Amino acid sequence: MAASSESTIADSIPISPLFMDDLRQQIKDLMVNELMLQITADEIGNETPIFSPEGLGLDSVDALQLVVALEKKFGLKLPDAETARNVLRCVDTIAAAIPSAA
Amino acid sequence: MSRSILITGANGGLGLGIARAFLQESPDNHLWLGVRTHRDAAIEMQSQHPDRVHLVELDVTSSLSWDLAVETIVATHKSMDVLINNAGHHDDQLLAMMTDDSWHKVIDSNLTGTFNGCRAVARTMMGQRRGRIINIASLSALLSPPGQANYAAAKAGVVGLTQSFAKEVARAGVTVNALCPGYIDTPALSAMGPEQRQAAIAKVPMRRLGRPEDVAAAAVFLASDGAGYITGSVLKIDGGIF
């Protein structure tokens, strides 16, 4: 949590673990639905790598769809490929980047 | 359900023909006619259907102009349903004599214009999980005639772009297809003299020039629910030339 001139009162409110669990679940549901994955949300771990073959093995086309869906549902903006690569590692990294959870 | 349909190069013979076909197809179709230098015919169409036809300023070679146009449509209509990338021009010259200006302008209006359009609507359509893009290529993309190195290259580029982009957005429920009209009887073709015109007709097995409605019917079909599983297709509309 960076203390900057832009920090607001919301920054000082601790994030409830329940909120984070719910957020992770929403992200998994969104991935399954938006990317038409042939698995259930429960089969996605919080730290399962999204793009490596050992993980979900998604491709760049999925990544773009995920970027669009995350922006639409959570207002998460991933303006460039570098940012997207860093955020779209696993469910946990996505959850941490969502504005209301940051 | 009401649909927003953006047609670029809407003041030309083909653009107007496509606009007319969508107007006739359904009262739910709302047309946005992209215009730049010429707009007389588009203004006339708007005056006849003020509730369903809108004009939008659009320089297809400028990505900024595209962003503004799409923003306007989405702000008004809340969705961007169909894009017809129809704007373009040809400037025929033999390659050995072709000027830099002729090459670049033809590539810009036909190929870069189509790229800009596809990119401008991509995220909106993907977010909607719905969208239809129809790129007007040309028979020249497939049967490149002499004197059209610039135009044939640009339109072949449109075909390649269409097929690549179609794969990228297929999962998002967006389809992208290309139409390749042959000789279509439009004001753009009237630059031909009577002899050239006869020579063109002689090449067509159906022995007639195409009409804008022939191309428009295919565009309406590709934008329809029934065409939901068709993407990356390249459809010739040419009276049987091959």
C-alpha cells in the first residue's frame, strides 16, 4: 500500500479476508465463463499459473479477452503488455491489482 | 433488438447501397454513416430517415478520428453492433510509373483505414461479447489485375487482416468477414469509358455488372443472426469470375 498524495481514507481500511475470498471466486467464475474454459472454477487454484502449460495453459487470445472482461467487471485497466503480463500471472495477482482491493 | 451499424465511405455508391439494405432489413437498424469530404448523398439519406440515420465525421486514416466516432456511437446507442469497413479508393497506375503518393494513399485509405476501424471497435465488441465486422475487400485482392499493385496489395492485406483478426476475437462472439466485389456498377466505376465497360462485362460469366444491392445483400446476411458461425470467410460477389 503506497502512501502517496493520492491515497485516500479507503487505503487505511484493512481488506477483509472474506472480501478477498469472494473476489478470487468472482475472478475464477469470470475466467471460466468469459474464456469458455472446459473446467470448473473450483479447479483453479489461487496461485495456478494462468499461461504456463503446467497451469491453465491459456494463450494470448485468452489474455486479451481476460483484459477486456476484467476492465468491464472490475474497472481494472491494463494499459500495456508489460502491466498485463505482471498482473495476469494467477488469480492472486489479479485480485491484488483490482482497484478496490489495492 | 436495436442495432447500431457504422458504415464507412458511406457517401459512395457501395456504401449507400449497403446503408439502404440495412434500412430496409429492419426498423431496429440504426445507421451511422461515416463521412469525410463528400456527404451530399448521406445528408439526403439522413433527411429521409432522421430517426434512424446519423452522420459521423470520420477520417478512416486517423486512429484519433476513429476513437471519437466510436465514442459518439457508444455514448448515444450504448452498443457498437456492426461495422462495415467500406471506405477506400483506387488510383490505378503501372507499378513502374507509380508515385510514392499513389502507393501510400491507396494503402492508407484501404488497408490502414480497415485496421484502424477493427482496432477501434475491438474492445467494445469483445466486452459486449457480440459484434459483426464486415470488411469490403475486392476481387482485385484475389485476381490482381495490372495497374493495381497498390490497390490489389491493400485489398489482399484486408483479406489477411480479416482472417487473422477473426481468429483473435472468435471466442468473444465477434465475427469478422471480408467481401470481394467484382465489377460493381457504382459512380466509382463510371470513370471507365464505354469500351472499357464492355470489356469488363465481357469478363463476367453472368454478362452484367454487379449492383450495389448484390454486395449489400451479402453484408446484411453476414450481420444477421443466421451467420453467427461464419467468421474469417472471404466471399466473392462477382457474377462468376474466377
